[in-house]
Amino acid sequence: MRIKFASFATLILVIFISCKEKEKKSESLTQMKEVMAIHDEVMPKMGTISKLVAELKPKVDSTEAGMSYGNAMKDLQAAHKSMMDWMKGFGDRFTSDEILNGAALTEQKQEWLNEEEEKVKALKIQINSSIENAEKLLE
């Protein structure tokens, strides 16, 4: 009887652990998809940034208005650089299998994913605000 109980308890424990692991993987997969969705949302705006920089460049001079154009251009360039830096850093931390196929993450990589989520959210704000500011100046 004790052997049956021990076997049953072990089976229940294995099932419980297995379910928890699946739950963790599901959460990581969802979070990875959210991070990539933000990236996919702002990545096409790199073309807009380049276009706006080209429009602002000839307007930059030593006047107050010209310096405003220069500051807007620098903000756009910084946002573009931030995107390139984020993508490189993200690619250095995660494999394509983890990014595209939802491969399980180690505890360390889960911590990194948490960090990267915060970074990409801040990046989205930086990109959108620099574009908005430049477009207002150019109106």
C-alpha cells in the first residue's frame, strides 16, 4: 500500500511540475511575442526617421529656429541609434530559436527578457516622440 501511495504521490508531483514548466514556457512565449510586436511596430518607422532627418538637415543653422531643427534631428538620430543598439543587444542575448520558435528560456534569459521588454517600451516612446516633435517643427 505504501508503495502504491508513494508511486501515486510521485506521479502527481511530476504532473504538477510539468504543468508549471509549461505555464512558465507559455508566459515566456507570450512575453517574447509582446516584445517582438513592439519591435515590429516601431521598426518600420526607421524609414520615417531617415526621411525626417533629410528634411531637417538643410534647415539647421545658428538661428534659434535652426537650432530647434538641429535638436530635432539629433533626437531622431539618437532614436535610430537606440533601435540599432537594442536590436544588436537583443540578438546577442537570444537565439533565433528562442525569438522565433518559443524555445524555453533559462532563468537568466527570462530575467534578460524582462529587461528587454522595459528597454523596447522606452525605445518605442523615444522613437514616437522624436518623430512627433520633428513633424510638428516641419509643419
